[in-house]
Amino acid sequence: MPCGPRARSSNEPAHSDNAPRRTDSGNSPSDSSDIWQASAWDCGQARSHFRRCGIACRIASRLGGAQGDAAKDRHEAGIQALKILLDTHVWLWAILEPSKLGKRAAAVLEDGENELWVSAISAWEISLLASNGRIELDAPVGEWIERELGSFPLRDIPIRRDIAIESNLVTLPNRDPADRFIVATAVLDGLILLSADNMLLQSGACQVMSAAK
């Protein structure tokens, strides 16, 4: 039976004044597709607007506020709130380029009744991307991650012993550790993985939702 995710931080968000920038070069350590090929964008002019905003404000601003009342639509359709695990690139998209998210994915992230989770392995992956010059952060990586975890309504799942074991048992076509830990987390904690990685979407290893739709 799936065990419940373990929260690490308060639900009271502390908001960031500065957003990071990312570069265009290279491929993801876990995927050779274009999910990491986003162009940099300057948030300088939007910082005052985002100062007291969370993920919904950022996404709505980038998409022109076209998402509508996601919670109302969900209730009218009789759909329960979702428990979503963000793939690492989806977390970065939400911060750097929300316009890369599909309308359904953005609506899911905007809906305040949905639970949004990230795996601690995403911190390792972001640290690796930063050290390789693939993304540019405006603070040391540890400080940046703590700040962004607080600025969005996200909860952090640690790498538990059962997740470590399950990561070696999940059926995936590659041995990338980040992919395996993220999928294992989704399986054990009963979460839906939000990703644009076609390999993960087609693997059948866990419940998935496309971030590109």
C-alpha cells in the first residue's frame, strides 16, 4: 500500500524577489530531448509583480491569465484534488518559463486544492545542472533551492530507504538515477508524475500526466 508523502516545510510560503536564469547549451543529465532547451528570460521587470505571488501568479502572468477557475471546473466535473509530483524540469519551467507548460498542466499547478510535491533528488539534479553551467542561479544552489521551495506551495519528499530500494526495481529503459528515484517516489507515495519526458510518459512505470498538454 502506498505510504503518504512526508512534508518537510511549513505551508506558509516565503516569496522570492529574484528569479533565476537558464542557459541554452547542452542536454539534460537524464534526457536528450528538448525539455532542457529553454531560452533564458529576464524577470527583472516582473520582480515587483511576483514578489507576493506564488506559482499560480507566475503561470497566469506568462500565459495571459487564460487558465480560468481550475478548482471550479474540477468541482463541476466531479474530479477530486490531485497529488502531483513535479519532474525536475517541470519545477524549473514553473520558475523560469511557465509558458512552456501546457494548458492542462498549468491549470493543475494553479489549482490550490491540488497537492504539489518534489523529490529531494531534484535538488541533486538542479545542483548538477548549475555546476555544469546549464542553468544560472542568482544564489548558491542550496540557498536557491530552499528559497524556491518556500516561494511555491511545494512539499519536499526525502529519499527514504524504501524509495532507494524501489528505484532499482522500477521498469525503465535507462539507468538514470534521477528518473528512477522520481518514479519510485511516485509509485510508493501514490502520486501522479507531471513530466514532459516522453520516455517516462510512455514507460508505464507509474501514473503520469503530460506537462506539455
